[in-house]
Amino acid sequence: MSDERVIVVGAGIGGLTAALDMVARGCQVTLLERAAYPGGKMREVSIGDHAIDAGPTVFTMRWVFDGLFDTLGTQLEAELELEQVDVLARHAWSETERLDLFCDVQRSADEIGEFSGSAEAKRFLRFSEHARKVYETLELSFICAPKPGPIDLVRSGGLSGLTDLWQIKPFNRLWKTLGGYFKDSRLQQLFGRYSTYCGSSPFQSPATLMLVAHVEQEGVWLIKGGMARLAWKLASLAEARGVDIRYQSEVSEINCSAGKVNAVTLSNGERLHADAVVLNADPAALGAGLLGKAVTTAAPTVSRQARSLSAVTWNLATQTSGFPLLRHNVFFSDDYVSEFEEIFGQRRLPRKPTVYVCAQDRGGVDGDPIAGAERLLCLVNAPADGDLQDFTADELAACEAAAFQLLSNCGLKLQHSSEMTRVTTPVAFNELFPGTGGALYGQASHGWQASFSRPGARSRVPGLYLAGGSVHPGPGVPMAAR
Ligand SMILES: Cc1cc2nc3c(=O)[nH]c(=O)nc-3n(C[C@H](O)[C@H](O)[C@H](O)COP(=O)(O)OP(=O)(O)OC[C@H]3O[C@@H](n4cnc5c(N)ncnc54)[C@H](O)[C@@H]3O)c2cc1C
């Protein structure tokens, strides 16, 4: 690859790490980003004087970034201030039903014992052991490997690998498997929610997604100043190594000659020669024809039904009271079945949404109440149809009312004005990430084969490569960096 001219399209986490990798291999790298900032989904919004994370907030698998910063001759802690949280998240079902989970598994088991009884605590320990086993079985053979198929997974571990693979029950559904562990339906719901980290329904996801529970138990970190600092840091390290980053530069076409990629054209008409192009935009943009005719078939198309979750998010600067928020908080709907049936089946906003609240000014332990306005990201899941339909003002208002009513029912009172609120809908996510309909995690991981049908790094067009959370091994900040 040395001396080759590589163009990276998109400065999301996958694009930034690909650019760093290519420049380290001696390539001349230009990174073209349509937005005015790096990070893609790892973005922040401004409300008054407040900058608030509007994308990822749960930072896991830090070893991926430890390794990356190591190869760059530096260290993650030297470049960013990190803090590990004790409490992974505070979960609430009502004003009286609250459960904290800890990175210390035994501490979580003790809490679950208090919450649901000692038999459930024992079942949680068995579940955690299974989640660990799933993670360890798939770490090297799937997460860290170039895109494998099911046969490769078996081959990678030989006969004992087949036994291991069988034991992690790859063909079972997550919801059913959780039902086998937990008698308390609230715990089935809590651990089922981990499938939404991959933009999927707990009712359709394979049981292997329980590995997310193990990933969180291995550690969740906070980045001082917000997650967007990580993107800015990677961008500055890339520029210091010679990557030419151009913001507000949208690629409108990937050009080919004799069936091989040879250039890109920007929306202002400028054409840049490339020996290879790494596409960090969602590959759905290819099939949608947004990057020109020559590359429409470069990656498999994802049908509307196969898209992962989108979201409606509210960024707020608000006074809060009545509920001891931690950094990560989840408020659960009392009708989880309908929530996912409405999103994936009826393709409408859920009548009774589950709400995630990131309280960015809080740490992972109870602290003093925050005086004045504090920064929140509130998120509910939504169908990814942002390219096909917009919700009416009434539909959005009903969803917002249901979401904030749930918070209030659980004790959390907010006092926010519309001036101090920024709403992002699937339509807005589709505008930010073209071709996706607002899907935030590529295709949904529904059914056991779904993980194998994500595109790999090599596209069907010579010279065009794919990187990011919609590509193998899948979504999430550390996975997009793999
Ligand atoms: C609200 C929200 C919450 C999330 N929560 C978490 C979490 O807590 N933890 C976690 O690990 N993950 C979370 N995720 C998922 C995680 O953010 C993503 O999986 C990851 O950041 C995706 O990175 P990526 O490399 O795919 O690039 P993306 O972030 O998708 O960036 C792609 C970039 O390409 C640019 N682009 C697109 N088209 C063009 C073009 N034609 N020309 C030039 N540039 C173009 C876009 O502007 C964008 O900057 C969350 C995502 C969202 C949106």
C-alpha cells in the first residue's frame, strides 16, 4: 500500500481509525467529511452555553483504544482524562422499583438478591457466566477476525470450538434464553435491552447478544469533557501524522475506471484521484445510489424491514429533582412486547417507550444534586424510516409526553423549556447519515444469520473498502474502530 493515495470518506470512528492505519502504512491519506466536525454519530449539540453529547455515551472495550493509542506511540490516559464508573446503570420501573448494576458482578448479584430474591441472584451469576463464555467464544473467532461465516467459526476452534459454539446456543433467541434464566420479568427486560445496543429487538435477536452484558461488566468509562473529545483527539493525531482532513467536503460520487475505483467527486464538482477508497459512510448509501452508479452494487442492500433501530433524542439543559440520577439511567416501559412490535412491526413511535437518560454532569456514584441546569440526553427507540415518512407534530408530541410521563412516574421531575431542548428525529438522523433512513447501527441483528450478512471490509468493487459500525463486526464505538 505504500505511497498509494487513499481517500477515506467520513470522519466517524471507523474513518478516523482507518485513516490512522493507512497513514501508518505509508499511504497518502485524505479524509473527506461532509460535516464541519469529526466523529459522525459521536457528535455533540449546543444549547445555550452547554455542549452536550448527542450520540454514544457508554464507552466500553477500552482495550481497543488502548491498543490503537499504543500503536500511535502514546497512551489513552495521556491524551484523554478517563474515569471508570462503579455503577454501570441505574434502572427504574416505578418510583419504588430501582435496581443498580455494578461492574463488580457479585455486587450486582447482591443488589438483585435484594430486588428479586436470592434465587434470582444465583440465576444472575449463572447468566453472567454464560455471557462471559459467549464473549470469550466469539472474541477471537468473530469480533477480532475478518468477516467469518458460520463454518469459519467452527473451523477456527476445531472440534472443541464446535462444542464451545454449541454451548453458547447461537441459534436460540435472546428473549427466550433470558426467560430460562430469570423468573423476574423485569430482569428479562433489563438484559434483553442489551440487544438495542446493536439496534435490534430483544424478541428477534440471537441469544449471543447477551455478550453485551459481559462487555459492560468488564468496564464502562467516562471521558472528561464528553465522548466527542475522543473523535477530536483521533482527528488531531491523524493530522499530526499527515492525514489531510477536509471538513464540509461531501463526496457525491465514487468513480471507477475499468471496473476499479480511481477517484471521488465532491459535491462542489472537484475530483480527487484515489488508488483506493475507504467508505466510512453507511454502505446503505451505495445501494441508494447516493455515491454514483459505478458502486451501487458494491455492498448488499438492506431492506427497510432489515434496518436497525433509529431513535428520537432530546438533548436538554434542565433542572432535575426527585430522582437520584447517575450518569447512565434506564426507565422501563411496562409493555416491552408492544414497544418493539410498534417499532419493528407497525413502524410507528412506541406508545409506551423505554427511556435512556444520560446525565452528563454526573459520575457513576451518587453525588450531590446538581445545582442549576444539568445536561441530559434522553433517548427512545424509533423505526428507521426517516427517508420515507416524517412523524407528525402530534405523533412526536405524544411520544415526548409518554417518555417524560414515565420519567415523572419514576420520580424524575424536569423543568425544561423548548429553547433549552434539541430534538433529533429519524428524519434528522437520515439527513446526518444519508441512505440509512436514520438507522443508527446498520442492519438489525435479527436471526442467527444476521451477524454473518453484514458486509466485510472488502466491497464487491475493487479498490473500494468499507469501515465502521455498519460493517463486520458491527456497531458501537469500539467495534467501529476494529
Ligand atoms: C444516539 C446514539 C447513541 C449511541 N450510543 C452508543 C453507546 O452508548 N456506546 C457505543 O459504543 N455506541 C453507541 N452508538 C453507536 C456508535 O455511535 C456508532 O456505532 C459509531 O460511532 C459508528 O461509527 P462509524 O465509524 O460507523 O461512523 P459514523 O459515526 O456513522 O460516521 C460516518 C461519517 O461519514 C460521514 N459521511 C457520510 N456520507 C458522507 C459523504 N458522502 N461524504 C463525506 N462524508 C460522509 C458522516 O457525516 C459521518 O461523519 C450510539 C449511536 C447513536 C446515534
